[in-house]
Amino acid sequence: MNGGGTDVTLSLDALRTLARDTLLRVGLAPDHADAVTETMVAGERDGCASHGIYRLLVAASSIERGVVVPDAVPVVSEPARALVRVDGGGGFAQLAFARGLPGLVAKARDFGIAALALNNVVHFAALWPEVELLADQGLVALAFTPSHAWVAPAGGTRPVFGTNPIAFGWPRPGRAPFVFDFATSMVARGEIELHRRAGRPVPDDWGYDADGNPTTDAAAVLAGAMRTFGGHKGSALAAMVELIAGPLIGDMTSAESIAADGGRGGSPIGGELILAVDPAGFLGDAVAAELDRAEAMFASIEDQGARLPSSRRHAARARSLVEGVTIPRALYDDILAIGAGKAD
Amino acid sequence: MNGGGTDVTLSLDALRTLARDTLLRVGLAPDHADAVTETMVAGERDGCASHGIYRLLVAASSIERGVVVPDAVPVVSEPARALVRVDGGGGFAQLAFARGLPGLVAKARDFGIAALALNNVVHFAALWPEVELLADQGLVALAFTPSHAWVAPAGGTRPVFGTNPIAFGWPRPGRAPFVFDFATSMVARGEIELHRRAGRPVPDDWGYDADGNPTTDAAAVLAGAMRTFGGHKGSALAAMVELIAGPLIGDMTSAESIAADGGRGGSPIGGELILAVDPAGFLGDAVAAELDRAEAMFASIEDQGARLPSSRRHAARARSLVEGVTIPRALYDDILAIGAGKAD
């Protein structure tokens, strides 16, 4: 660790140890701590500060306030031949996903397509680690999850949807997969919170106040409703995420999740749906040739100076693997202080 | 038919006869004519004029110019246990879908999830009829198809993507299903063509001219590149549609489709991917209760005065079933003139 300035630089191994020790200190079971640590380290490594090691503060708060079951034991079942379900028992989503992953991969290869539902899990992370893991195994993957009801439908001003991300992964032989992961809200909720803390106004198309009026007051949007991205199209996608990662898998909508939270301000609790398709299912021996066709499309994007969705993350990753990561000293100190009262 | 004014009113049965007779007259095989007719009648019935009976002109042109194989015999296969493939043999997509539908439904019920790929088909229609048919059978459905390379990726100005629609269907017991179907381009290409014909400028965020500059000239956008909806998020979705309804199923990207067209100006040729999930797979006996949960979400949208995506179509449908449909006399006359030279 280099603690000389206002920032702290850590190797990825040191970051991993810091995260795991912190999570164990606040009482998270070791198998959960391992899974959660990998997700946070991946986020920080890839330059996603908002989904990186900062999330230790969020996770610790969820544990300390009883929002998450720290020693939940995920239970895997097979509700239909091409479906896997993991009941997360109220624990973090990461371990439930890890437990369901082998079955999802095996079924996708067996049947050509398969789906995994995580139920009764606490979400604090991005979805791209999940689809990237599947793409690393040569599968095409989609993931969806509702959150808390914070977002108004197009044509309305009252919250119904969560920020409802959609993530997609596509395998690229010899390269990091093509991956995207975005909220169907206009911006991430954390973006609005950053504006509020900084006392900065938000653009007037980000959301509504509690009376349904457009506003540039970040705090008013947080207390009112955010907008979806892309007008009625983004709103339709947000509704789809509610449906397929809520009722379709027997889990809560975003409205039910925030009602269940009961004002604790905890992370969303509910479900997640992950689809996996094996390219060999439709393509057989033609997989390599068809993946080349995809590469030609990627080239036609990059050749005109446009970026692929995952390119910024991958560049950050390449740097982090060599140089480690640098985090603000204030965050580092906050992390060291987590659970300090319990450490005695 | 009521031919008194500048419009012509037809019952849905009369419309069906008009469409079928026209398609047969230009040489489309009877089984194809039946399938194509149902799609066009459904569009006109639901108030989608641009995907209604007007498409007879488009379909007839595709037949007359040899873009479509008028008597193609779709071949159904099962590349993996939960996958169905239909090689459309260069015919219209509608019959290929009809041939693949029973297998897709059976597999979704058997395995919980299944996928259908249509290959080597000509597309001129919207995707919502496909997902609506699946939702009518109690399944959740998603459909995707590339088109011709007309749309620039976010951050670029040269065409890579098609208008690449995404359609979704969700069953609602006792009601018409929840369905959406939208292009991932900023607007439909037909919308820009309407502006060009009317000599009206388009908004400056719809596209670029052939030199990559933003323009309000509709003809310049048609010769240059359209934009995706929703910035980088819509662009990511457009890329996903290229991949999963192109290389993943062994079919063309939009760039390959327009290259294959070779300047004929024909409808896109290529693939389509349809996913189906049986709610009973994850839910078993709880399907009814979970669908109620979805109804609560729909109510929370409509209760604040916002519309569900399919509501306008369903209102038009209710009217059309009673009153028939009204089309411009000029269009009616154009349809009667189709293939007139061959009728002798």
C-alpha cells in the first residue's frame, strides 16, 4: 500500500484482503464474503468506482441493519428441465449466483438455452459480472433485476419501476467478452445522489418532484420519481424487467421491494433472472465462423471511432492488473472504521 | 365496402379477401398468402397503418423483383432439445414462423424455456403479431430481428445496425396481452420517408448525412445514417439484436443483408430469434397468483394516467372489429392496380 498522499494505492490482492476482512468483521459468513469480495474487486478493478470497493459501506450497512441474512444458505432446485432456481434465503445475490451457475451452464449446453432465477436475494451490485462470467464460458447471456420503485413510467410522474438494469454478454474468442449493463432509468440513482451532495442541480428531464412536477432539485427527484431513459421505449423495457425478474420467477416487483424495506433504506430485495444460450446449439460446428461475423460488426463500430460498451472497463482493468487501484483516503479510512466497534 | 368519399371502409373479412386475392395475383403461394394476409390484416385492424394493408405494395414489389421466393417451403428442424429452427428458404417470415410455432410452444412447456430461430426469411412486418400469438397461449415471449444497415452506433455516424426491433409479450388472463414492439432506431425509417415525401425537415437528432454531419434533411438522413434511440443504451441494444438474431443463429447482420440486397431496395433478408418462457416452469401452481402481481403493476401505471404500450392498438382493434377499417382511396386504388398486368 502507498499511503503517502490523499489517495491510497492498493494491489488487487491487497484490495481483496481488505474487502474480505471487512466483510468478515461485520459478521458476513466466509462463503458470502468470498463471493461479495470478488464482485467488489472486479468493479474497482474495472474503474467502476460506484460499484467498487465503496459498496463495502453499503453491504456493511445492510448487514448491520438486518436487511441481509449474513449466513444464508442458498438452496438450488430444478423447477423444469431447462430451468434452475436458487432460493437465496435473504442473503446477498453473489453466492446464490455462484451456486446456480454450474447448473445454468450445464443446462444451456444440454438444451441450447436455459434460465436461472435467483429468489429472495439482496442486490447491491452491477449485473455485468454475472453475464461476463457466462460469456467467459462461451455462452451468450442476459440478466435482469428489479430494484426499489423509484422510477415513473413514461406518461406518468409517480414511481412504479426500479432502476431495472439489463445486462448482456457475448463471447469473443481470445478477447474479453462484449458486455453491456445499464439501468433503464435515465441515470443511475447514485448519480442523482452525487448531485444532491454537491448541491448541484440536475437536468430537468431526469425526474419529477413528489407533486409530479419536473424539477432540477436533486433531493426533490430522490423524494419524487426518476424518469426512464429513451422515453416510452425505455419505460417499456423497465416494465419488462419488472415482469420477467418479478412475477415470472415468483418474486417481488420494485414496488413490493420498497414496501418490504419499510423505510430502512436497505438495498433492494427480490429476484434476478439470467438467460444463457449456447452458440453451439444453433450453430454446431459453425460457431467459430459465426463469431467472426460478429467480430466484423464490432470492427465496423470501432473503425469509425465509436466505442464498444465494455471498452472503458477493459482499459481500466488492464491498468489495474499492473498498477493496482487508487481510492480516496477518506473512503479507505471509512472502510477501516467499518465494524470497528465489533472488532474489540 | 363504402366507396362514397375519399376513403374506403372495409369489413375485416373484406380486407382479408382483398389482401389474399392481391397476393395470389402476384404469384405468392396460397399458404404464404394466408400467413402474410393475417399479419397485414392484424396491423390494419390495430390502427398500425404503416404495418397494415399498405404493406401489400411492399410485399408485391418484393415478389415482382425476385427479392422473395414466393413458393418457398419452410423446413423445420431441432438443432438442440430446447431449440427449433425453421429455414424459410427465402420466403416471407410469416409462414416460417407459423411452421415453427407449435414446436416452440411445446418445447417451452416441456423445458420451461425454448427458442425459435427463423433463417433465410424476408421481413416486412412488425414483430408484435409473433409475441402476441405466444402470449395468447400463456407464454412470455421476446422477439428480435436485424434489418438493413441504416443506423449508426452511438459515437459514430456511419450505418452499422438495422432498425433492429425488440418485441415482448406477457399474458394477461381475460385480457389482451401486454405487448410492446419498438425499433431501436430513434424513429421508424418510414417516419423519415414520410418527412421526405412531405418536404418537411426532421429534428436534428434523428440522423446524419453521408458525410457524418447532423442534418435536418430527411433525404440526407436516408442516404446517410439514422441514430439509435436512447443514446449509448439504445445503441447497445441494437448491437445485441444484431448479434443474437444474426451470428448466434447463423444468419446475416444488417450490413450483410443490405450488401446482399445489392441496391434492389428490397425488404431485409435474414434471421429472427424468438424466445418463449412458460410461467408454469418457475411458478407451477402459483401462476395465477403471480400474474395478479403483474396486474397490480399495470394498474399502478394506468392509475396515474399513463398508457400501457399496447393500449392504443387494442382500442383500435375493438373499433375495427365493429366498424371495419378505413383506408385512403388512393391506397385502395393502388392495391387494386397491383399485378394488373399479370391478371390478363
